[in-house]
Amino acid sequence: MNIMKAYERADKISSRSDLVAFMEAISKSIASKEFPTLKSYEVMDGCESFTADIHAWCAYRNIPFDEEPTWSLVAWIILAGALND
């Protein structure tokens, strides 16, 4: 799965099972070098940074944000960490 496909897929996640499948696909993409290989602290830094500013990310995309994240937003947090965004 390339990065653009991951972006598209993250938007379509609507359930926990979708999220689990998404995380499995990200793991495979990291192992196959389609995604950058990062150390765990880099992944956590990306997740932390994205989560801290998620309200602005949602506002930019006209997505309502009420402190109750969807499975898709959780996927975006993980994707941000995997890409060290």
C-alpha cells in the first residue's frame, strides 16, 4: 500500500475491524519499505503531534470534532505516527 492509498483508506475506516485491517496493512507496508522505517519514539512523536493539533486538522477539512474521535480519526493518528507527520 503506498502512502496515497493509505490516506484514502484512512478516510473510509468506520469500524474497529477496519482499523485492525488498516494497521495490519501499514505494518506490511513498513516491512516492504513502501513506508519509511521509523524507531518507536519517532512513531510516538508523530502520533502525539498530530493528536495535539487534530482539532485544526478537522477544521481544515470541515470535519466536526467534538472530542469523540471516530475509528477513522484513530487511523489518521496512527498513520501520522507511521509517516512521522
